[in-house]
Amino acid sequence: MAEYVLNTWYPIAWSRDITNSLTQRRIVEKDVVMYRNSHGKVVAQLDICPHRMMPLSMGRLKGDAIQCGYHGMEFDCSGKCVRIPGQEKIPAGAKVTTYPVHEHMGLVWIWMGDAEKADTSKVYNLEQYHDPAWDVVEGDALQIDCNYLNLCDNLCDPSHVSFVHLTTLGNAASEDVPVNSERTEDGVLTWRWVIDAPAIPIFQKFGGFTTNVDRWHYYHYTAPSIAVIDFGTAKTGTGAPEGNRDDCVQIYACHFMTPVDENTTIDHWMHIKNFKADAKTNAEMSASFREAFNEDKVILEAIHKNERAYPDFKTTMLNLDASVVRMRRKVDSMIEEEKVGRQTVKAA
């Protein structure tokens, strides 16, 4: 089993997908059964009955309790066993682990670590999501057969768009533009500006830019599994690099990643833009993003396949990998900090 940060809020599902019926999700190599109770609250529990380890997701809901499909034991929203058919006394161990959850920005977030540390104020927040002047469009839950850190690599890397996404998010004008990066309190910031160059295809199509532009990419990585990319375009010479973005098109491409296991990641993506559009335009934009993210999927799955086939292969590091190194170190430090904390508690 791989090591994961546990004391953090992970996205596990779109809110729209959790209803008053049992559904299973997998995260950090654990199966979780989820449902929405009669009060509209999401419940998330370890998907194992404590009797014979039957997956509870194969049972059914009776009111707000899950009834195991094997022997009918029932567990309430807290995980407490409230009924055993044919038996009045309920054993002390007849309970199911229940995880803290919180709904925010259209997603269900889950805390897989120490429940006492689950502070909902720490759930990731993007101010523009709540601003009525901005347009929010939910995307998909894209499964990528790779480790989630490989996807984080990709989302800390502006340079690849010049070669992978030529029909959507990149063009050749940025091939030789250097990438900058720095550590932040919660992760890594990577950025670059492309000055006086043709607009990328998505901004030509949806922004109407026909002359040269100044454009930016700011990749905000928040450890361990969130990447929000602020990218935009303004006509050259209108002052965007100096901070004047009054006349620009700006989009936040948001990636909220679920680390399923060592070999699988779910990317919950959305786009948030500084202009309103009708349903048709939003659908077309989503299709463009879908095309781009599927291009990443193909590459990342091919890389993951080679990593598994050649575990001793030594890769070559480039200057553009500075962000990736910082990202990996941040995650490693979070995992190590949790391990030390657990050892301290155990020793006490």
C-alpha cells in the first residue's frame, strides 16, 4: 500500500452524484459507501460490515440506516449498529467507521485521517466560485489510470501545453518561454507570461482575439491534490502584465483530484470564467477542455505504464522540473509529519 496524506480534505464526488441511494467510491485504497440521508446530509462510511466484511454498498437503505445485504444488520448515520435481526444485544464492536464530510463548491469533500482534526474551514476555497459576476461550469469526473502525483506533475507544468494541447490550450509561441516557480504556504506556484504572441485556440474561439495578445498562466498547486490554473489573455499593450486586467478574458481551470490507489486517479474538473455565456457556449468550452484533458490522460497513462514496466529507470531532470520537485517534497513532508505525529501519540 502506498503512503498518502490523510489529515486533509479530499474531493471524493460531485454533490450532484450523491443521492438517497447507496454508492461506492474508493479513495486512498479504501472503499467508502456514501448516500444522502433524509435531511439532505451526505454520509460516508467504510464499505465493510463488521460481521463478515460484506460490502455495505451491496445492501440497501432502510430510512437513514444501511442494512447489510448478508444478515440484515443495520447501521445508522454515525456508524452505530442499531439492529441485529434475531438478537437483542448489540456487541460493542458492531460499528462502522464514519468519515467527516463537507459539501463545498459543488463537491463532497472527505477527511480520511484523524476525525478530531477535520476543520471544515480548511476546505479549499476559490473566491471567484461564489462571485455572481463569474460563470461556473462543472465538468466531469475523469478517470486516469496513473498515480495522482503524476497528474499533479502535469498540473505544475505550463511547458507541456506548447506540445500537447496545440488545438486548445497552447501554441508554438510559448515553446521557449521560461517557467518560474516558488514555494507557497500550502504548495507551489508556477507561472509564465507570453508577450505579444498569437492567442491560443480556446481564446481565439471564445474570446474573439484575432491580433497578438499578452497571456499568462499561473498554476496554483495546493497539496496534496488540488491544482487551479489561472490563465487569461488581453490585447498586447493594454497593461495586463502590469496588473491592468479590465479588458481581458480570464479562466480558472480547476482540478480537484481523488487519489483512488497507486494506479488510479479521478480528476473532478470545472472551469470558472470572468464572463457569462449561454448553455451552448459553455458546452462547447467544456468540450474543448475535455479534449485537452483527455490528451493529458493518454500521455499520463503511457508514462505510468512505463514506470511500472521499468521501475529502475533513471529519468533526466530539466530546469522546468523545479515545480515538480517542490510539489513532491511538499507531499513527502506532509506524509512524514503525519507519521511522526502518529508515532508520538503511540509512544505517549
